Amino acid sequence: MSTVSGSAEKVAVIVPAAGKGERLGPGAPKALRALGGSPLLVHAVRTLAAAPSVGLVMVAAPPDAAGVAEVQRLLADLPGDTRVVAGGASRQESVALALAALPAQYSMVLVHDAARALTPVDLVEAVAGAVRAGAPAVIPVLPVADTIKAVAGDLVTATVDRSSLRAVQTPQGFTRDLLAKAHAAADPHAPATDDAGLVEALGLPVRTVPGHAEAFKITTPFDLVLAEAVLRRRR
Ligand code: C5P
């Protein structure tokens, strides 16, 4: 295990939070929507900052001046080293911009969606631990409960074998060199929906670890209802 000053090496976490979140309906950017009285982003960053492996949280904010200022204001009172950069037009671009702004001392990076606001600390630690143990790319996954079919218009074209499918969550963890290489090779006109996809495009292996039901992405109004219920149970 590599060390910094005798303790386990810390990771930096990039939080893409620049999305509009249109599937949640009209209103503030998704990361700034309220859950239990605090924005989704604040829940996510609070958890990350509390994770023993995390040394820095770098948030990609909605790219306009108001978005950056608002995120700076929200994070000002949180513990730990949290910083803000302006995000981009796609999630991929937001991650690349945050990656470019990371201090040189960090050789391991996690990428975590702000919308996965209730992700437990244990999952953050599991992903960071797997990268620290030598896996260059790590993703949390869950088995798929539903039967999945391919369609063309309203017609089914195939039933996909569910046993080999996994739903993919964040945080995803990488060595910094690999994540930088994957983003440098990425096509800006066909942005990937996750960072591991860019590593796969290089033909390099991605390791999985067990995900967590509470790391679900808050995308629709129903997800917000679910998240409120999870939060109430925790409190
Ligand atoms: O749209 P989707 O749910 O896939 O977004 C995943 C994450 O990427 C969200 O946290 C969102 O804020 C972020 N994102 C971003 N920059 C964009 C679009 C999405 O940081 N331009």
C-alpha cells in the first residue's frame, strides 16, 4: 500500500454537478434540488468529506457565474477540502475540467455523481480501497432485477440475458494517469455516460465491486420521494 506521511494515501473525488436535471421537472439544476432541506450536492459532498480515504472534493458546478457562486456558497461551511470549478456542456466535459484542476499530489481519483446523494461512506471506502489495492479502474455494480429487452420503436427485438448484466453506480475509482488517458482519448461529440466506459474504449479492464441500493441516482420525481423516505429512516 502506498503511503503519504505514514497514513494511507488519500484520493481526490470529482463530483460532476453541472447537469440541468430536466427529468426531475422544471426548477434549479438537479444537484441543487432540495432533499430533506439540503441540496442533493450538499448531501453527497458531506458524505465524501466524511470518508477517511478522501482528501479533496472537486465539484464541477453549473458553468454560469451564478452556478459557480451558488455552489461555492453551499460548500463553504462543509468540513474538509472542497473546491469548485465551472463544469461543461456534458458530464464527460465536466469531469475532464475538474480533473485538469486537481492538485498534482493526488494519484487516485474517484468520480461521483452529485445525484447519488445518499451513497453510504462504506461504498466510497470500498471503491477507494480497491484502487489503492492495485485495480486501475473500479466500479460499483448491482444485479439487474427487471427483465431487459431491446426494442425498435414499440416492437421488441430481443430479450437480453439478465444474468450477465449489471446496473452501474458511482463512485467509480481510477488511477489518475488512467483517467486522464481515457479522457484525452474520448470523443467529445459522443460523450460517455460514465468514466469506466472511456477506460473500456481503450481496451483496458474495469473491475467491479458490490454496489449499494442507497447509491441510486435521483433522476425522477419518484426517486426524490424514495430518497426522502431513506433519509427519514436514517434520521
Ligand atoms: O444527466 P445524468 O443524470 O446522467 O447526470 C449525471 C451527473 O452528471 C449529474 O450529477 C449531473 O449534474 C452531472 N452533469 C454535469 N455536467 C453536465 C451534465 C451532467 O456535471 N453538463
